[in-house]
Amino acid sequence: MKNLLLSFIFLTLYTAAHAQSAGDSIVIKKSALKTLTDEEYTALLNGDDLYHMSLAAELNHYPSPEKALKYKKELDLSPIQVNKLTAVVKELRRKKLEMGLIIIRNERTLDSIFRYNRLDNGSLIFYANRYGLYQGELRNVILQSCLVTRGLLTPQQIKRIETLQKRN
């Protein structure tokens, strides 16, 4: 219950901050599942990182590729760096969208086996563990993108992006 409450508070703050930083309003889609809030459902469909899965990397000087591209002028990124980071961001976005749909599908299956009383211990173990697997795969791709980004940036650019993030 405590985790659910913390997740809800975090999601609310994240959504508000994202809306302010985006400069435009976020369109929240109605969740097709009663087990996912509208905000969670929308985030999964849009490829948004609900749980800040990149924090382990970013707090230890492995910047996200999205943030590196956001500050490309301030970091004085070379055309080669921009091209490589753009490819990383494109693949990261593709994977976030793919995993969001898979997580929704898995959640739909869990809901269905309970709703229609098709529950058995094996199915429950399988689909519950799948949820963790999908979350882990999503986190891995996010952290891998940070690892690649660090390798594309100079130490000075990494320090600069951290300074820029602290200001904003």
C-alpha cells in the first residue's frame, strides 16, 4: 500500500513537472484497464519513464541521451555526436513504446485471468514474473542508453550537462 501511495504521489509530481517543462498540456488517455491509472496507461503508451529508471546512471555521471540532445548547443556537440545520440534516442524510444505495449498486454492478461476465474498457481506465477521481466528489460535499455551516451561525450561535456541540469 505504501509503495502504491508513493508511486501515485511520484506520478502526480512527474506529470505536473512534465507538463510544465513541455510547455503544452498533456493529453491523458482513458485507461482501457482498471488495474492501470489513466496516467500510467498514457505513460506506457507514450514511452514515458514513469519511475525514473535512469536515475542510477544519471546520479553517477552517465547522462541520458535525451538530455544530451536537449543541450546539444550548450554542450557544443559535434555532428557525429548528434547523429550517434539521435540514433540512440530513436532506438530507446522504439523500445520504450514496444515495452509499454507489452506491459499493457501482460496487465490485461492478469486482469482477465482473475476476472474470468481462470486462475491457477502456474499462470499467476508466469504472468506476475513476466511483469518483472518486462520492467527489467525496460530499465536495462534505459540504462544501456546512458552507458552509450557517456561513451559519446567528453568528460567536460558530462560536467557541463550536469551543471545545466542543476540550473533547470
